[in-house]
Amino acid sequence: MIKKPLLYIVAAGILFLASACTYNKQIATPAQNSTNELIELNVSAALGLKEALLDIRTEYESNHPNVKIIYNLAAAGVLQSQIEQGAPSDIFISAANKQVNALAEKNLVDAGTRKNLVSNELVLIVPKESSLGLTSFNDLTQNSVTHYGLGEPDTVPAGQYGMEVMKHLGIWEEVKSKAVLAKDVRTILSYVETGNADAGIVFSTVAATSDKIKIVATAPKDSHEPIVFPGVVLTNSKHHKIAQDFLNYLTSPSGMKVFQKYGFQTTE
């Protein structure tokens, strides 16, 4: 028979071991959670990249279950202003160098991470059933064209490129009063689809998303600045390493395969 004092000692030992195990579990739990913590990566990106970026997000998140990509899609100039005003963002992807350069001047980007992701073409579109017979940008001067959609040149890169084309062709002063300025390329596409504009100037990849319009002309490459979509990690990113990894993924074979699927071209 075990004497009572010995019984008390054994019971106390069991309680001590149980308490130690519980304490160790409590210590281990935070470390385990921190490893599997869900990280939200905020990406401010030009609206023209929408379809490709949505597909890339699906692929990236499937391979990185602890990362959630949150997109803020808008005209590059609008995104630039938001970032300047302190909007939370880890990565900025523009549709032109202008906006990234402006942020770089204010030390808001990590210049060492900057890379050109893809390139594109600028096209003139008309409603699918259009009977105006437009075949070139010069045809915007015709009296039959009363309104055409153009992105606001100060904030919409496609509008900036479009204005450059028309200045190069020497028709800007003649046609600028016909321009219906839009906040982004998707709005221009909508104008043309619904017949609210006789024509519109958009990226070829945006035009490819609609079966209600047709492309009637492609702008000569020497008529505008090279169309590139630069990406960069922002200085105030809270997840710099992961942001860099995602930016690298965009130009990896897997990322480029998706971009090319939607008609984007590799940069030269």
C-alpha cells in the first residue's frame, strides 16, 4: 500500500508535468501561427491588365497559400495620386513610365525593383456594325466622325499615347474638339460598344475583350512613346520581400504565358 505522503508527491508530479505540457503548447502556438499567417499584398495596377492579372492571381495564390493578392485597378494616373496621398499599396504597375517616374521623384518607389513587364499596341476601334468606313487614325478628321473616345491624357496612358499619335500625324488641333475624354480605357470601350462614340482609341488587349467592336487601325510604333507596363515595389511596402517575389513572378515563364494569352507582348 502506498503511503499518503508518497501519494501526494506522485500526484503533484503528474500535475507539474501536465502544466509543463500545456505551457509548452501555449509557447508553440504563436510561432506556428506566425509561420502560416495570411499576408495581404496590395497591388495598384493599370486597368488594362485586368484579365491577365486575375488569372495570374489565381495561379500565384494556389502556389502561395499564405499570400492573398488584393488588386486596386484603375487608370495609372488615378493610382499615382492615390499612392501620393498615402493609400496602402505594396506594388504599382502602370501603363506608362510617366506615373512611375513621378513617384520616383518623390522617393515613393524602390528604384532597384523597377522592371518593364509587358508591351502593347494602340488601336482605333469602331462599333462592329459601323458604316463610316474608317481605316486609319487620319480618318478621325472626317465630318462623319462627330465624337470619338479618348482617355484623359493627363491620367490615362492610352490617352497620352493617343494624343501623341495624333500630334505626330498633324491632326490633333483638328480633332481634339471631337474627343470625349474618359477616366479609363474600359469606359472608352463602353462608349464605342454602345454607339455613344463613333470611334475610340484603346490598347489592343482591351479591344480584344469585346465582340461588339472591331479594330480598324493600329498606330505606327514611331508615332508614340513605346508602350510599356512598368512595375515597381513601393518604398512603404510592409511586405517588401513578398512584393518583390510577386513582381518577379509576373515576368517568369508562368506569368508571361498568361500575359501572352491575352495579347500582351514581351518588352524589347
